[in-house]
Amino acid sequence: METDERILNTAKDLFWKYGIKSITMDDICKELGMSKKTIYQYFTDKDSVVNKIAKDEVALRQKQCDIICGQSKNAIHEILLMMKQMSEMFSRMHAKLFYDLQKYHPEAWQYFIEYKENYILSTIEKNLKRGIQEGLYRESLNIKIMARLRAYQVEMAFNPTIFPPEKFSLIDVQMQMIEHFLHGVATVKGLKMIAKYQEKKDKK
């Protein structure tokens, strides 16, 4: 593995575990057993490390999302596969990570804003249209409004003033939100399909 990749992977692991604000360049050096001088040959400061991780993470999430969309059998299956991926991701992620990113690293946060506005909203809209065509979602849905509602639900779950991490599990909040959304948009046919998928999950 190249040195810059080692630095990024180690920094990402620390950020995911402890949040971004609490981790310093000294912490990253200590974890790597590497001098600051070596790290600064690749990254000018903590901001540049965070920016690169954020950019790479956005690209990775988009690639994974595209794979899920291609593999899904229907719109509801697509959402459930997304839920599984989100659950695995959030189980490793510090509750204040996105809050730290938004507050202390605006350039990196902008990558996620653009990702949400340019990709996530479009993906949700496509899922809603697909669900309507498949008879799984209600035809009366305002797709633009519902897509934006869902996109901002994800972001809201990371807000510590709304869901303090000492009181709420990030995974529980995210899963409750997406289940609520899915049941809200589903037709009777869709609700039956959700129940079938849930039954299969419970049997595993």
C-alpha cells in the first residue's frame, strides 16, 4: 500500500471511531508510527486529509449505490438493500462525525452537499418513480417533495441537538426514519411486499 493510502486509511479509521474534531495530526502520526515531516510530504494539514477522505468516500458511496440499484429486484428491494448498507456503515461511524465535518471542515462538507443535491436526490426520485410504475408506491406522491424529505432525513439524524448521541443510537434513528418513509409511500401491494421481506429477515 502506498504511503498516502496508509495515511488516509488510518486517519479515516480514527475519524470514524472518535469523530473528526478530537483527532489531531499528532494522533494520526502516533497511530501510523510515522513522523509529521513524512505526513506533510503528502498532506499540508488536517483539512487536506479530511478533504481527500470526504472526496473518496463520496465516490465510493456513489459506486456502491449504483451497484445496489442495478441488483435490486424492485423499488422496495432497492430501499431495503440501501438500509442494510447504511446499517453496516453507521455501525462503524461516530455519531458526531458529520456534525464535525459540517462545523469544522466546510470544504469537505461541500462534497457531501453536492453529492446529496446532484446524486442522492436524483437516485431517490428514480426509486419513487420506479415504485409508482411497479404499483408499490402511491401515484399521488409528489416526487420532488418526498425525495427532498428523505434526503434531509438522513442528514437530520446526525444533528446532535435533535438526536443527542448519548440518548439515541445513530443506527436506530436512521432505520426508524427509513422504515417510516417506506411505509408512508407504499401502496397496499407495497406494504404486503414489505411484510414479506420482513418475514424473510426475521426467519434468518
